[in-house]
Amino acid sequence: MKKTLIYLIPCLLISVISCKEAHDSQLPSKEISTKKYEAVKNSNWLIGRWENNSKEGNLSEFWTKANDSTLLGESYFVIGKDTVFGEKVELKQRGNDFIYEARVAKQNDEKPVPFKLTSSSENEMIFENPAHDYPNKIVYQKVSNDSLVAEIFGTKDGKIKSEVFKMKRVK
């Protein structure tokens, strides 16, 4: 009986280890399962409410964190009591790409238009979509913890155009 146990215990251990290795090989690699979303993490300074009040109207932008791979944003431009522009945005990590996906009310059948992150630093993100007319480039620059500048570039009505939006954080 002791000899049988001496042979049986190592066999059982080998079986358990083999089954565990087979099971583990079917799981996503540890690199994928513990993937960090660095681009999302680096854009967390956007989270909050931002505004630009001018004589032309009020621009408001709201950013929230949906999860570890996505930020959600909304922008509105209001003149008097009328909302003249509205946009919903998802900043999302998809594989190795960080995408700014915009949906503008009453444009493009309200389908999303993707802009891919082409350059970034601690205080700046540049998103581009060369196939889109206007804008085809979107830049967010953190000036301070309470100040940012958003700028859009592209061709509108056959002319190269850009617009600058300076915003302050609303507390």
C-alpha cells in the first residue's frame, strides 16, 4: 500500500499540474489581462466640466470616466437659450489605438466620426482623420489644472480653417 501511494502521489501531482497548465494556456496572456490603458490614464486631466463664456455664447464641455479604457465627453454651444451645437465624444482605447470618436447632432446621420491619436505628451493630445473634411485634426492642450485649449483644423467651404476654444474648469 505504501509503495502504491509513493507512485500514486507523484502521478496525481503531475496530472493536476498538467491540467492547470492546459487550462492556463487557454486564458488570455497575463499581458492582455493586466493591460494598462496609458493613453486614457494620460487624458484623465480632461475629466470635469469646462466652459468658455463669451459675447458669442457659452461653450460647455463635460468629461467623465466610463471605465479604464473610455472617457465620455459632451460639448454644447448655447446662444441665449438656444443650443446651436451639440456633440458627444468617446475617447477610447481600442487595441493599440486611442480614438476620439465624435457624434454631432444633425450631422453625418449622427454616425460616429473617428479621429486617431497621432501625437501626445503629458499636456497635449493630437487626433487626426485625414479623410474627414472639417475638422480633420483636433488638438487638446492642458495649459494648467484649470485651463485648457481645444483647437480644430480642416478645410471648410474650400478654405483651410481653424478654430480655438479656450476653456476654464468649472468647480
